[in-house]
Amino acid sequence: MKKIIVLAALVTLVATSAFGAISGTAHDLSGKGTGTTEICAFCHTPHSGTTQAPLWNRGAGPGVVTEYNSSTMNATSGSASSDASLCLSCHDSTAYAGTVLTNVPNGSTYVPGSLAMTSVNAIIGTNLSNDHPVGFAYADSTADAGIRGTIVGSNVQLFSLTAAKTDVWCSSCHDVHDNTVAPFLVQSNANSALCLACHNK
């Protein structure tokens, strides 16, 4: 019984931390003409969630039309094998034109199309040719001049759709649940510290 209480307390603490970090940030869509104070509901649902992410409450993102490409990059970008479609379900600039939520919160007055991105910097679109590449194996990129053999001194993480965490995703550098270091960075980029974790310039 004691183990169950400790586990429940831990789950509550983690959930509360994420809730507190999102509250009042650009990822907090509650109260913005939505008729609900639920913060998590715009990405997650306890019922009818999809498998794209834990209890995912959004339709599939549009997918990337144009991938990043460079003659000096040895790795191959493949956003489809990353979390890009999750991010683009909002950041593609067209997501709010149709139904976004799979399961609209009870009591909500949210109307599809009623929310819109207002920050130009937040609108990525579906052309990632001028953005940092995602969905590639970090080890493949280490053959590039100026790329470290391993990530150093950083909160940068590698992810994968399989068990081996080897790929660079959007969430390698961004933490959607924590805007302590804007814009939702996993750590400060003062003196390019975040970039230099991978790029040895």
C-alpha cells in the first residue's frame, strides 16, 4: 500500500510540474475563447487518444512538404520518422482551419477554426528547407565537418520510433512542457551553448 501511495504522489508531482510550466505560456490555450480552463486537453485526452503520442488529442499534422537538404550534410532528413507531425499539427499555420481536437473537452465552447497562431515566429509551415533538419540519425551526421562525435554538456536528447534512441527530433532541443528557457528550449542557448552541444565550431 505504501508503494502505491508513493507512486501516486510521484505521478501527481510530475503532472503538476508539467501543468505549472505550461500555464500562462503560448502552449496554454485554455480560456482563449475555448470555454475551458483545461490546459492539457489541447494536446492530450484520457479517452479516444491516438497513438502518435501518449493520449494524443489532435489530428495528424500535415506532414512536411519540403525537407531540409544540404550538399554538406551526410545524414538524410526524414521528418516522418520524428515528432515533426505532432509539432506541425499547430505550427503549420493552417491547423486551426479545421477540426483539431479528436475529443473536445466537456463543457467547452471551443469551435474549430476559432484559434489562430498570432506569432509569425511560431508559424513554421510545411517547408522545412530553411529549418534545422529532424528525423535523422545523429551518428550519420558526425561525418560532417564540425559535428561532434557525441553530444556533450547538454540537455539535448536523441529519440527514435524504435527502442534505440539515436535520432534528432524537434524535441531534442525543445521541451513543449517547459518554457523556462524560451522558446521552449531544453536549456539556455547563451553563447550558443545549445548549438555547441552538437556543433563543434
